[in-house]
Amino acid sequence: MKKKILLMGNPNVGKSIFFTELTGVHAVSSNFAGTTVDFLEGRLKIGGEEYVLIDVPGTYSLNPSSEAEAVASRLMEDGAVAVICVLDATNLERNLHLAMELMQYDVPIIFALNMTDVAERQGITVDTARLSQELNAPVIKTVAVKKEGFDTLLERLAEVLQISDCGGKCEKCHSCKDEEKWLSAKEITGRVTKKNTSSPSFLDRLGLKMIQPFPGLPIAAVVLAALVGVVVFGGRMLRMPLIMLTDGLIIPFLRTLFEGIFAFFATEGGSLSYRYLFYDGGFQTGFRVFYDGAFRSVSYDVYSAVSGGFADILLNVLIGEYGIFVISFQWIIALILPYVFSFYIGITFLEDSGYLPRVSVLFDNLMRKLGVQGGSLIHVFLALGCAVPAILGSRTATTRKEKMMIATVICFAVPCISQIGALVALMGAFSWWMSPLMLLFAIFVFIVTALIAGKIIKGKTDPLILEIPNLLMPNPKTYFRKLWIRMKHFLKDAELPMLGAVFLAALLAGTGVLQMIASNPQVQLVVSGWLGMPGDAVIALILGIVRREMSVAPLLTLYPSLTHLQAFVAGVVSLLYLPCLSVFGILAKEFRIRFALAIFAGTIVSAIFVGGIVNQIGGLFL
Amino acid sequence: MSLYSADKNNVYQVMSVPEIGLLKNLGVREGTKVAIQQKYALGGPVLLNIEDSFLVAIGKDIATKITVGKMP
């Protein structure tokens, strides 16, 4: 039986930072309620004994009002050897109400009074000794982001763990009603806190300004423009050094590596049997056609390889000018990564500062008219990074319908940053106004999708109830750690599927399946007739199933031969088209399989349908 | 009067609240002291400062169902 220690508290009090610091397991933290929606486990050693520390999703109460909150009360019911309850010093009364609920259980408890720095900034001082007396449990002052108070916390935790139960202390409010708990929380807060009515700090004043329509809306426009600027220009600036990195270092290294391996096997003669299996001509010709078509350029090496042996061909397929490794690294590192990195620089700052809930409140009136509440905008912002955490994050939604609406809108109308990078690269290759036009179109799709989904999906959505956190300057250490983890995840999650997708492309071309699909009269009718795209573009539709940016990236190799309209239609199709395979995994897990299939069919049909409409209408004017 | 029609910058006491778990858990109950921090046009929410402690935005459709009165 694992000895569990639960890390509990209201949402957004900093539990995940405690967890990361205490266990070394990284938990994502932000400055808004609901960043942790499922529990995380990590090991913690105290006094020679091993415990499991659990980062519990934040909850306002043990009477849950969302899926994420239900996890918290279930974990409490399951039992633990101790609870670390994190309290927000700026918000003591509400935090103490949860503390009272936790104290009903027969589990020893220790309190971490966190955010004491923000409280001081606001002129709030809490008498910890007094609070400890009132609660009959240890209370330790902490500033989690600065790692202050952790040593004392662990020392006192070790003492608390010596007690097997709360020794009757917890009975104090066992039978009392919710109303009495609130009253008692209020009384204790009054006795232990002192509030100086000092003039509010700059950040507190800015935090209030940001949430007023004026100057909040102009500020929102500036912030969003700054985010777009960081992504577009930051991305462009990063591309140069990264192209140098891939073309100058990574690819030559891999080339030498593969050539070395091949030279080794060539002398061994080990690939003889493979030679008989594959060396039948069709495979090579297929590759040639694939390179010729999809990548619009014929590698001299590939031609020469046709006359060479199988090893040469394979070497070319792997690492030649248009080899699987070359293309996948160029796409991931030199094309997509610059945009991903610059986006996360911006969005991580916004997340940790507490800006996102503010902008959500400003736009609640418009979102409400679309059938969702403003709080959903937080999920949309997260989806601009990646749809997977955004859909998981929607567990904080209070109704099923709202969760489904968020997922639907994200799948249809919110491209992830990988896809945005590829889209910006494609559109930017044509004209400066193509990207803004694409953005307007995406907003249009967003509105229409929300309106239609609101009609189709049964149930109701709850109006907005959203706590606005204190505006904070992100802590550099937490900020850079989060940025680093995100980039690591991106490289890990993206390179392998990309390699697989490019390999799949080569295989489809090599076996002639691609040509078969492309020359199918029905496919030609759709791709060339209805969408007005070159036949080779069908590869984008096939690869787009794997990852979102792959529905655009192959077109970049076709770009000199495309018209403005074709590029825009390609963007439209890609925007609406299937989200990636990982998103399906999440949809199937979070919803019923029927919903995942509906999204699957809906995105394909709408992508082809709307893309065609744009092409047909555009054709009339051009 | 309903919270939605209450005046900006005034302080009120909550008289009645609809049965919504999240509201209760946030501490918006009968007797809670709320200040109207901000109101928004076009059916936007009401921004409350609760007990001089924290800010909560409450959508129009709930705000109309919460009644408030003058502080005693």
C-alpha cells in the first residue's frame, strides 16, 4: 500500500509549484484556475521513508462542481497518511472554508500559507502563530515560486507524519453545517489578518485597468498584436540560425552516420536478401515519381541511384537531398520549431501573469452570443499551442455541453501553432495580406462552428463564473522551466510522427499507391475539379491525418507553381481538416467514440465542402 | 434588486443566490458583502469584489438571478 500525501487547496494557489519543487516531477503551472485537471504522482522521501505525493486538482470545495473538482473529493475519500493544504494568503477566508472541510477527515494536516509576498504587496499580514492555534495544526509561511519556507514545511511534515491520525482534533467541526464553516472561516480570518489600506501597487492597478472595457479593450488589442508580432517576427528571425543548425550540423551528422553504417553492412554483404525483396525497379521508380511530384524537384542522386545498388537507393531515401530524415528535420526544426518557440515565449508569459482570465471577461458578452461563456477563451488560447492539453483542460467546464462545444470549436477552427507556422510560411511566400486574410477566415469559421455546434449539441451551458487572479510578474525560474519543458515535449512529440509521416509519403509513392489514389477519377474530381488544386496535393490530405502541419507542409514544396487562390484554398482546407491523431486519442478518451467519429467525418466533409466553395467563388472573381 | 441591475462602485449584501455549486463554493452566499467593480455592455458579466478579498466575474444569466440589498 502506497503511503499517500495529498497536496490540496483552492485552484491557483500554487500547488503544482510545490509539487515540482518537492518531487522533481514537473507539473505545469499557470496563473489561473484549473491548470491541473487530473492528479499527478511523484515520490517524496521523508525521514528515510518513501511517500507518494499527489498533486490534486484545485478545488473550492469538496462538494464538486466540475469533473476536475470531483477528482479532488474522490482522492480525499480514498484516504491518505497526511494532507498538505496550500492556502492563498491574499484570499484567506475562502481558502479556510476548504480547510474546514478537509479537517473533517481523520487525516493529519499541515498548512502552507502561500503567496505571502503578494499579500504583503497588498498590505495584508497574516499572524501564522495565531492561525496555527486557531486551526490546531502547523502553519508554515511560504513563497513557492521563490522556494521560501520549503525546508520548514518538510521538517514539520515529518513531525506530522509521526501522528497516525489527527488525535481527535479533526472532530472539531465534524457535524457542523456548511454555513457554520463559512462563519468560522470568516471569524478566524478576521482574527489573524491585518489589512493596511496602503495605496495599491502598480501591478494591482494595471490588473484592474486591464479588466475595464476602457482601457482594457485597447490593451487587449495591443497584447494580441504583440503576441502575433512575437510569433511572426520571432519565428522568422529564429528560422535563419535553425536552418544553419539543421543543414550545417544535424543533417551532415546523420549523413555521415548512415554512410558509416551502410559502409559497414556493405562489406558484410548483409543486405543481400533485402536486395532480392525490394530491388525490383518499381520501388525506385515510385520514389522518383514521388520526389518529382510532391517535392517538385528531382534529386540527381535519386536518378543515379536507379542504376546503383539497393544500398545506395536506401541511403538516398533516408538521407539524400530529399530523404526522410532530411525532410522531417527541415520541416520540424527549421520550419515549425521557430514558430512554436516564439509562440510559447509569448503565451507562457500571458499564462503566468494572469492575463488570460481578464481577456476572457472582456469578451464574455460576445462569446455568450455564440453560446459559450467567456471562460472558454482560455481553452482556445491554449489550443493555439496544442489542442490536446486544451481539450483536457476543458474538464473544468461545468456542463457536458460546454466541454463538447469547446472541443468542437478547437477541432474545426483553432489551428495549433505547428499548423500556424506552416500556414504562415505558405501564405507569407505569396503576399503579406494572405495571412491576415486567413486569420479573418478562421474567426469566421470559429463563429459559424460555435453557432452550429450550439444548435446540434444537446444540453445546456452555464454562464460565466470566473475568479480573476492577482496580476503577477511571472517568476523567471518557473517561466523558463515551463518553456523548456514545452519545447522538449514538442520535439519529442513531433519528430517521430513527422518521421513516420514522411516515411509513409515515401512508401505510398514508392509502392505506387499515391499515383493510384491521385489518378482515381473521383479523387481527381474532388482535388482538381472541385478544389482546383494540383493532383499532387492529395498527399497533403493523406499526411494531414497524422499531424496538422502536414496538411500544409507538402504544399510548400509545390509553392512556385501555385496561384494565390490555390494557396488560400489549401489554407482553408487545412484549417478545417482533421485535427491530428493525438487529438483523436483524447477525444475518444474524454468523450464517447461517437463524438470522435462525428468530428472525424465533420472535419473532412466541411474541409472539402468549404474549400471548394472558396475555390469556386474565388474563381469567379479571378 | 437583481445583481445585474445594481450600480457600479456600490457595496451590497447578497440577499438570495440560485442553487449553483460553484457560486456557493466561491463564497457567494446569503449575507456576503459584494462590491460592483465593473459592468459590461452587450450582455456582459458583472465583476464583483467579494468581501474586499478577490474578484469574480459572474455572467449575466446568473447575475439576474442573484438579488442584493443595501448593506445594513
